[in-house]
Amino acid sequence: MKRVFGVKKDKEPPPSVQDATDRINKRGETVDEKIKKLDAELSRYKEQIKKTRPGPAQEAVKARAMRVLKQKRMYEGQRDMLYNQTFNLDQVAFAAEGIKDAQQTMSALKSANKELKGMMKTVKIEDVDNLQDEMMDLMDISNEIQESLGRSYNVPDDIDEEELLGELDALEVDMGTEMDADGVPSYLRPDKDHDVEAELNLPSAPIGHTTIPAGRSNVQAEDELGLPAVPHASIRN
């Protein structure tokens, strides 16, 4: 049977956008090479026309140049058509890439949505509110404990702060009156009527002449304060 009807051939997969674009670009490169060759030929014919005198020879060169120019215009039209096809394929490829990106984005969003739903089942807004309320109560209790531990045992609670402020003002007034003109407190000023000698109870200095013991020939004179005079040295010749 296979020999009679033959074997069904597998269909080739359709060309992708990239394959079509590459093929068109190769065709465009071939057309560009042909246009370059025609340009070189036209330049040669222009030089010949300049050098040839008017007449049948010059007309023949012009006819060849016109034929080459027509071929060039035809190839330029084909090149423009190929460029348009390439542009269209690029637009299709761009749109296809955008659709692929959108599909991937949708898949990622669906996966994230599923994960979020599973996570939201374990976290409830009521539990969060209750936890916040408990934390606030604990913070209030902690502040009360700190205030209770920070109280002083010696200071009574019934002290009037206004009364303390009045006593402080009166103390400042008293200290101001005890200051002298130099700004020195009274307890730092020296006492003018204070007798230091009377407080120390020291004996008074002796006044008058002292008794000279008998038998002493070397008697020194005394000055007016009762102290022995200083002897003067004599110089002998």
C-alpha cells in the first residue's frame, strides 16, 4: 500500500517572523550590491559622454546610460518594497513579544494572587487588631510600673508646690538683702569689731628697763622699745 499511495510527508513548520526577516534582509543586500554596480556603470558612461563629441557615438552612449538608469530605478523600487516588508515584520515581531510579555505577566500575577490568598488565610485583621490592643495595654502597664518604682519614699505626697515656690522666692529675697555693694554675702564679709588678740588671750609685751645682774661688766644699751641695742664696731688705727 505504501508503494502504491506513498508515505505521507510531514509538513514543515511555518517560518517564524525572524526567519522571514532574515531572508528579506539577504534579498535587500543583494539588491543593494546590484544598485552599486549600476552606479559605477553610470559614472563610466557619464565620463564617456563628456569626452565624446556630439553625434551618433554620443547618442549610443546615452542610450546605454538610459538603459542602466532604468534598471537602477527598478532595483531601487524593489529595495524600497523589501524595506517596507522588513518594517512590517518588525512591527509584527514587536507585537508578538508584547503578547508574550503580557502572558508572562498574567501568569506571574495569577501565581502571586494564589500565594496571597493562602497567606491571608493565616493572617486575619481581627487578630492584628487584638494584638495591637494587647500591646498598648502592656505598654500602659509598663509605664505605670516604671512610675511606681521611680517614686521617692521620703517626699510626702501632700506637699503643695505653690507653697514651696513661695518659700524659694522668700529665700532669694533674704539672700539679696545680705549682699553688700560688692555683691559679697554677709557671712563672707570680715568683722571689723572682732578682737583677734582678745580671742587668743595673748600676754602683752614688757615695757620698761630690765634689771642688770651684778658682776656683769659688759652691759648693752637698750633702745626705746626695751630691746638690746646693736653694738657698733670700732676701728683702731
